[in-house]
Amino acid sequence: MGKIIVGKQAGFCFGVERALKIALESREKQKGPVYILGSLIHNPRVVSDLEKRGIKTIHDLNSAERGGVLLIRSHGAGPQIFKEAEKLGLKVIDATCPFVKQEQNLAKELLRDGYQVVVVGDPEHPEVQAVVESVSGCALVINPLNIELLNKEDFRPKVGVVCQTTQKQENLNRVVGVVLPLIKELKLYNTICNATVQRQSEAYELAEKSDILLVVGGKNSANTRKLAEIGTSMIPTYHIESIEEINPHWFRGKEIIGVTAGASTPQVQISEVVNWLKANLQEV
């Protein structure tokens, strides 16, 4: 059997653990229905478990019963959601990750101080959308994957930058490097979460030590996909959500197997993969 190395940073981050604790405590204390607008975290397995416990994921506030509880997910939400929920008679419990909340507050501070607000990240990600909504839409989102378009942007002289908490540091660095020569003044808040930095750094280390890397977590999780991108740039890497996706042929001729997981991946999901490897690799 090959050697298995499991990343020490793999699994839930502080923000996700906190959001889940708030969700479960809310369900325990509230008699009425409990809703989440969008997935609490980007992990289908966890979302399914919450549904079984009576915490319903909705995509439209109008589908919630009056008098119910609305949980704001870890990715945050704009002020309009809070106002609409209040009008609909919903009790709001905020489970936004504190680091995401800080990102929103810094964006508001930049706008107040006269800076053009720039958010570096995926424009389709709910965290980024919530940050933009927190400044009433007065923000430019720069996707690091489309950095070649930046020269066409009409930047103001003063630009303030925040970053999606799960972005890679090099993505932020690249954007700043392109924007800086085009403006007079730049104020940068590096809002990349330390847990993200640690996981990504460890993914590089695991890839250097291993012959193959398994990244466990939701396919819809941005931070998990970035770990897979890091691995893929170095060694054969497979992003999986469950042991059903594992192909024993992957491990032929591989001596050292690295395993890591995104910040929204529960320990039980990681353990299942590791236990499968221990039980089945003798046959490869």
C-alpha cells in the first residue's frame, strides 16, 4: 500500500464551522420554519444534511413563510436582503463569515473615503456579489482570469481594492500589478483569508511530496477548486466529492498519495476517503 499524507489544514475553516453551529442552534431554538437563502456553504452533502434536519434552502424570499427564520449564509448578503426579509416578517440571523463581513465593511469605508471600489474575484460568486451589494452596486469586479481586459477600463485616479477571501494571492498580486500604473493612488486591503492562504500553501507542499493528490469537497466550492488547480499544475490531481468517484487505476505506480480538502468539507467526508484508500490500495 502507498503512503497516505493528509493535509493538516484540510477541512472546515472557522467561518464555515461558525455558520454551521449558528444554523444548528437556530433550528434547535426556533419552533417555526428555518430557511437559508442559497446554500449555507458550498458543499452539497452538508446542505443535504441540513435539509434533513429541517433547515430549508430557498432561492426566493417570497417562498418563505411569514414568521420564519432566515439564516444569512457564510458568504454574506447585501443590505437589501435584510430589508426585504424584515418586510416579509422573517427573523434574520446573520451567519456571515466575520472575514467576509470585514471585507464588506472595508469596501464601504473605501467608498465613503472617495475611492473607486474594486473587488478582485469571481463576479458570479455569492461572496463577491454580496460585497458589491453592500456598496449599493458602486464597485467594479475584476476577475483575475480576465486580467487582459483591464487596460480597457476607465479607472478613476483613486482606487481602493478588496479581494474575495478565497482567491489565490498571486491572482490579487497580478491585478494590482496591472492596475497600479493606470492610476494615481491605490489603497489595498488584502482580505484573502488566512485559512485560505494556509490551505493553498499546504496544497503546494503536498503536491511536491506526493505522486498523486486527491482534493475532497464540493465541486461548487471556489476554495476547493483552487486547491485542485494548484495540484493539477504540479501532479495528477482529482477533485472528488465522495468515494464513489474514486478510480483505483489512478493509483497504479503511485507510492505517495496526498489528500487535502476545502474549507467547506466536513471531517467525516475526508475520513471516508482516507479509510477507502487504506482499505483498497492493497488491491491496486
